[in-house]
Amino acid sequence: MKTTTIPSVRVEPELRAEVESLLGEGETLSEFVEASVRASVQRRRVQAEFIARGLRSLDDARRTGEYVDANVVIGELQRKLEEARARKPTARK
């Protein structure tokens, strides 16, 4: 497969310096930019899929008339959070 380039982006010298100061050992600026673009693409894909699932769920609820009360959902999320916190080992002081 043939590769292509992403257009260069003009930034303030301070931003470039900050990015360069955060590079890992042996990491190039180009590798950092590529990883950042890939992460952004993945995040937007996940976000779009989440929104699509939510819209389908809304359509299903409207079609069937079956809704879940917000307090029930919040209660279930709170229960899951408490379970997760109980499983997490306590920090030593």
C-alpha cells in the first residue's frame, strides 16, 4: 500500500516546544503527530457509534413506548460504581 502525507500544520513556537518536551525517548515529532491523529480518529469513531446507538435506542423507546426512568438508571450506575470501588485495593499511607 502506498502512503500519503497529512498536511503540515502551523503552530506557535511555544506549542511545538511543549510537544517536543513531551516526546518519549526515541520518539519523533512525526510519530507523535501520527499517534495523535490516530487517537483522534478512534475517539471520533467511538463517539459517532455511541451517538448512533443512543439515537437507535431513542427510536426504539418511541416506537415501543418503553422507557426507563432516569432515577432507575442513575441508581444502577451508582450501584456499579460502588461495586467497582469495593473491588479496588485501598491505597497505603
